[in-house]
Amino acid sequence: MTKAYCVKCRAMRDMVDEQDVVMKNGKKAKKGKCPVCGTTMFKIGG
């Protein structure tokens, strides 16, 4: 599990349904959802 900042909850949370993604500039990132509110979370470099 990767910790990321949830903008809606304003807290660090563990992402659920994580996916590895590659951004347009070629950098790696992780995309997932907040377990509390369901908002999409994004962490660059992971």
C-alpha cells in the first residue's frame, strides 16, 4: 500500500485499487482511490 495525500479529506491515507501509470513526460506514478471518500489519489514517482 502506498500513502498519498487525499485533497478532499486533507489527510495522508493508504491508496486502494492502486495502478502503476506513466505520465506524458515519461515519469512513473501511482493512481488509486481514497478508502474513506473514494476520491482519486495520485502520487508522482512511485
